[in-house]
Amino acid sequence: MLENLRILDTTLRDGEQTPGVLITSDEKLKIALKLDELGVNVIEAGSAITSKDEQKSIKTITENNLNAEICSFARPVKVDIDAALDCDVDSIHLVIPSSDLHIEYKLRKTRDQVEKMAVEATEYAKSHGLIVELSTEDATRTKIEDLKHLYDLTISAGADRICACDTVGILTPERSYKFYKELSAFNVPLSVHCHNDFGLAVANTLEGIRGGASQAHVTVNGLGERAGNASLEELVMTIESLYGVKTGLNTRLFYEISQLVERISGVTLQSNKAIVGQNAFAHESGIHSDGVLKKTETYEPIKPEIVGHRRRFVLGKHVGKHMISEKLKETNQEVTDDELNRIFERIKALSDMGKTVTDVDLQAITDDILHINPEDSLVLEEYTTVSGNTITPTASVRVTLNNREIITAGVGVGPVDAALAAIRKSISDVANITLEEYHVDAITGGPDALIDVVVKLKNGNNVVTARSTQPDVVLASVEAYFKGVNKLLTDEKRMNNG
Ligand code: MN
């Protein structure tokens, strides 16, 4: 059943229900366009009844005449369906709570009443020309006879597809296979919708498809309520790479769309996230890196290009010469064997002292050995921070960027955040640099301890690490940030020239 699988992406509906996530109309359109380019069959664009803004968002998407079917979530009530109709959607995802638990405690209705609502809503939507995907909420905790009865009634009323939701993520792969197989006997297509409460959403979705479901509900990055939904990129790459079945999706867009959704949703991906995480194709230990450099298959199940990602080598205590020269090549820097040996010795000495070797350390050592005087594009002239218990932490900075003086100010949750906000503003014209990670350590004890700050910054596809050690945490943070920014700006120059 893996062949001819249809994908319903619900990043813009179930994904947007992630705690703390709010996606604006423009942003929703951006994501929808990318999903369409990727080739998903259905885009669940939102829930039209939610608000005027939500209606506007959905309507903007339907107006773009995408290839994908555009769908709105709806409860089995007329107002919801009317709101969806106002947005000119192709279909509705009509969701009916089906377990005793949901019917009694959430809806405070009887099963008969709910069945009647489901039938009437289906008939109403069908009579207005909508495709109806009839979905049962909490289906995996519903008695199977009750569930089948509800599908019988609604399919007779005109439902085009049915969907069974594992709303609280309690299936296991074996049970998922059996459950969806049992429901695949109906004469309409069946959807699988799994949540990731136990980290099994992708495995359960896969087994649901093998059991007979022909459409999978997924989200980019596995975004969604609580622990999220089944992840689009993980499901598709499993099917393509481990089962050898083509889905027809343009998998090369996975990393790009993942980044887009990460940025817009503000939900930061864990670095070890499968397929699209920053470390998904990163190698540190000497043996691994050396193997990958000789033949990528040694420690990579698929090539990063297949999902639009890139291979990355991280310097650690297992650093090898081969890897250092690869790292330098990434930014178009060639060194002789003798120079490489000297760089290697210095890096080795640093890591033997227990220090993480940042990209800026490597660059500083390389510049030193090659006798290059690094010229910083961005120079800190002065900074001031003000913080206290009754004021908003505020910072101002004066910097010189490519010999131009810029003065900016920023606010934040604390003085470090405010200072970094001000610096970010000062460079916003030349680069969109994001802070990916921030680590702070007190090296010595006591209130006058030395503070070690390591930052990881990103500019497009380039990620660099930088460090500063100072008694003042704000100064250490500002310095580390400056070093990282300068490395990124120089890399950009080098790559453009090369
Ligand atoms: Mn859901």
C-alpha cells in the first residue's frame, strides 16, 4: 500500500495548534506555496471558523490556485461549514469526536446526537459541493463497532474519505497495522492520523499505511499539539529510502521547508532531529569523519543532497588532518601540507586542554600560521546596557560596519538578550544572522568568576561557533557574538570570491 500514497499536510492546522505558535496570513501562504512545490496532495490550511484573520489566510491560499487540494478543518456544525465555504476551499476535514470519553465529557451529548450531527453535517457539506473527509477524533479509544457504525452512516450520507485519529498517540506499530486494516474494508479511501506522544507517530503511520490506509496526515518537522504529529520528512524518507518506493514528492525541498517552518513557527528543532536536524549529517569523531571523507556511505544512510541538506564536519577532540583541510575547503581556503600540520598541532593542543575548538579558533590559528591579518567587517566601538527589577532591559551599541558607523538599540528579557538584539539590528542590512545556540559556563567559582560563552550562529547554510571568556557575562556574550558574526561575514566574502 506504500505505492500511490497520498499526503495530507496539516502543518497549518494541527501544526499551528502547537502551544505558543501563531502563523500570520503572509507566512501561511509562504508555507502553502512551498508545500505545493513539494507536491503534497492536500493542504489543511486552517480552521475557517477560528477568526476573521484565519479566514483571510485560508482565502489567500485558495486564491493562488495551487495544485494541492485546499482543506479546512470543521466541526459538524453549520457555521463551521459555512465559514469554510466562504473561503472557497475544495474540501473539509470534518472532525467528529467518537470515543465515549470525548462524547460524554467534552461534548456532553449522547452518541445518537453526535451521529445525527455527523450525518447532517456531511449532507450539508456535500450539497454545497465540498469534498468531505470524515474524521473521527480519539478513534483509537472508541469501540470498534461504534466507529464502524459512524463510518457506515456518514459514508451513506456522502463522505468521500474517512480518517481515524490516534488523537493522544497511544497506538503501537503492531496495533496500528491491525486497527487500520480493520477499517480499510470500507469502500472509500482511509486516512491515518497519528500523534507522537510516545515518539511512535511515524512508525504508527507507516504501519497504518501498510494496514491499508491510503492517505497520511503529517506535519513539517512533526509540529503539532503536545509532542506533535507524524513528521512529513521522516515518513516520506523512510518510504523512499528504506522501502524503495517513490512518493513523487520533491524531497530536495525538505531541508528548506523545514527551515522555513522552524523560522516562522519559532519552534526550534532539536539538533539531532532525523533528516532535517543540524546534526543529521554532521560528523565529529576522527574515525567517522575519515570514513565519510573516503566514502560517504560508511556513516551516512542517504546523501544529504537528497533532502537538500548538507554534510558538516565538527571539530572535536578526535579531530583529524583530513577534516581540518575539508573544513578550510568549505570556505575556499587552501593550505600546504606543512601549514596543515602546524594548524593540526595547534588545534590538537587546544582540544587536549579540554577546550571545544570553535570555528573562530580554527580561523584564528589558520590566519596566524598563514600570517594573515584578519580585518573585521564589524567592529564594536561601544555598548551600554541598563537592567534592573523595574525597567525593561535595554542596550545601545555603536559599531563600525565596513567603515560605516551605526548606532542601534534593543530590548530583551535581560541585558545579554538586549545587547544581542541591538547588535543584530546593526547588521540587519547586510546579513540575516540567527543565534542557534548559546552556552554559558562559569569557569572559576565565586561572584568574580570567569565566564565562558560559546555561541553558534547561522547565516544561510553556514553555521559557525565562537567563544569569549571574560569576567562580565554581557561582555563575553557580545564578544563571542562579534567574533562569530565576523567569521560569517568573512566566509561569505570568501565564498563569493571563490
Ligand atoms: Mn491531530
